[in-house]
Amino acid sequence: MDDNKKQYERLRLGAGLTDYSKYQVFELSGAGATTELNRVSLGDVTRLPIGRVLATYMLNEDGTLLADVLLWNQGGRFMILAETKQAESLAPFIAKHAPGAMLKDLAPEICLLGIDGPFAWEVLKELVGVRILGLRYLETMSDQKIGDISTDIIRAGKTGEYGYILKCRAEDGAALAARLLEAGKPFEVAHCNSDVLDLCKLENRFTNVFKEGAAAKNVLELNCRVQVSSEKGDYVGREAVENCMEQGVSHRLIGLTIASGKVPAEGSTVSYKGEDIGKLVSAGFSWTLDSAIGLALLSHEYSFVGCDYDVAGEKAKTVSAPFVLNKSIQIRPQEDSFKSVDWSFKP
Amino acid sequence: MDDLLQQRINRRKQTLTDIKVELADRLQLEVSPENIDDDTYLFGGGLQLDSIDSMEIIIGMQAKFGVEVPEGDITPLRTINTLADLVEAHQSA
């Protein structure tokens, strides 16, 4: 069996250990940290309670996506976890637009690991106790002792399953990974690579900054209008976003299934009766659906569910995303357990 | 765009608009219907609704569209588009 498929099955049925080392991590502190961070974020940081995390974007002046970020309010300072295609631009961008706060690159000092899957919570329960069951999406637990390793835990992820990001000191990273794998043995935890995570993102239509995120000419093409606050003050990209709100987007992201099962190349033209109506920006083969799936940025008047189009000569149908029904939705941590649930992987 | 596709899209647009208006009104959402994207998640990082809201959605779908969400089936309760799928399936049945 394909190694990626094995990893995918472990994540979708049990739990997968993932590496967040590609994330950029910063601390923003100082008296003006909240105001300054608000100026470089699409979401409203001023409404973020201490101990909570905001999932939002940072934008370029022209309204395109700079980074997909998690912002953790640690009380007077914020931790910024960022995924960006423009890696070298991010720190100078924050420093330029948030001059009233102190920016520190935390990446050399810390290690970030992820554990995702319908039983990720059960693996962590073995290590930090039942409190993990009460941790809700975008909540955090600080200074949890896993062995003697001080670990911060964020409930977040991009697989659609229970997901947790674990942060420790860089020198403890290998030991923390070993402990997670040891505790995860009864749950058949496996390492999962970035290709597997990208497929899970696609299946749930979570933004991939390297694909649809890079292709969109305005962040609103990614279907994120609910993130835009009319009450927050000025922020980088605001003018472009508000113009787009007023005039409407030219293209919108929509899901596609490809009938033949063949995965067309990303960047392929999407057409209707010979007319070019957009581009396929992300594509993969979903083992859960046993089908080729993709996301396309289509001209706004064509970007609706239930339409038959062509992608590189293949028949495609627009569908609602998320594409899959994640197993985690069917799990009740108070009642279920990896050992008692009988799931065979059905492609 | 030919007439057939235009009709199909117009029907979908109307269903989506009706759902957004119903939810915004019933749940007293801070966001206006025109600022809700079709693929917006109802729970989690989207509209950030909760389990009480999900009961209101089920009641609203019955009242507005005569559609029953099958007991235990959470598939339709994920985004505006998945609710529209349910309504269209009911209308074409």
C-alpha cells in the first residue's frame, strides 16, 4: 500500500503525529501589542480573550493573502503561528506595520508538533489527563507536564479531526515526539507527512496558503467574508477588502469532484462549453471518497454547486465543501474509545 | 452562459439567499446575510454557532422549507451550501 495512504488511514481512523516546523513563530509584546497586531490582522484581535486563539489571515496591501495565522493571546503578549508562502517577507512586514510592539522570532527556541485524528484526544488523555476532553476549539492549556517536559497545548488543526498543536522548548522536541509515539502505540499513531496534511486540508476546504491562498487575487475569493469586521480599526489590506466587499469578487473558490477519478494538474483551465471560466488551484485523490477532488477559483457567476464543467478534458461537478464527513464528528470522547470503535477503512 | 445553466444557478442562488436570511433572522446573527459566503462553516471557525443554534436551524429548515433534517444525520448541518443541498434534494424528491 502507498505509504501516504497508510499515513492517511492512521490519521483518519486513529491519530497522526505531524511536524509544524515549517511554521513561522513570533512573539509580539509591549504596551501596544494588541493594537499593533490588530493592524496587521484581518480578524479582530481586540475581541480575543486571554488564553484563546484567533484563526485569521494577514494580508498584503492589495488584499492578497500573506499568511494564514493563529494568534494566541497570552496576556500582554501574543504568540503568532504563521504559515506563509512569502516566508522572508513576514517578519519585516510585521515589524514595519507594528512598530509600537516588540517582535521576537521564537522559531529557534521552540518545537511545534501536532497530533490530529478522531482519537488524538485519547492519546493526550494518557499524557495530561482528562482535562484535555474539556479543551474546546481554539482554547489552550499552558505548562502541561508531559514527563518532565513543559508543554503548551492549542486545540487547533487543519485536518477536520480533533487536532492539537504542542509547543515545547526546542531541546525537548525529540523527547516530546518520542513520548507521543510511545503513548500513541495503543492507538497506532503514525508520523504523517505534509502531503497527507495537504490532502486532509483539501478534503475539508481549509485554506492552503501555497495553493488557493497564493492564487486568489483577493482574500475574499477564499470565502472568508464572515471574518471581516466593520468595527475594527484600520488594518493592512483594508481598502482592497472593502472595495471587494462593495464591488463583489471576480472569482470564488468552489469544490469539484472529477468523475473519471484522474487528478488533473493544478492550474488546469476549468471551462463550460468551451468558455474559460476559471482555474483548478488545488487537487488530490480522496481515499475516503475514492474520488478525485479539487478546488477551483471560478468566475463568480459560475461558482455555484450542482454545475457540470470540464477540467483539462475531464468531466467535473461543482459540490459543497467540506468534501468528507470527518470521523471526529461521530466521536464522543466521554463514551468512545479507539479500542471500542470498530472502523475498517472503506475507500 | 446558456439558459439551462443560468436557470440552475438562479434556483441555487435563491435557495442560498433564503437560507441565509432565515438563519440571520432566526439566530439574530451579527453578520448580515449578504456577508455570509455559501461555503461558510456553521460551527467552529465560521459562524461560530453552538448546539442550541443547531436545534434552531433544524426548526428553521422545517418552518421555512418543510424539510426535516434526518435524526442523527449531521451531514447537512455543516455549511450554508450543505443546507442548500438538503433543501434541493427535498424539492426534487
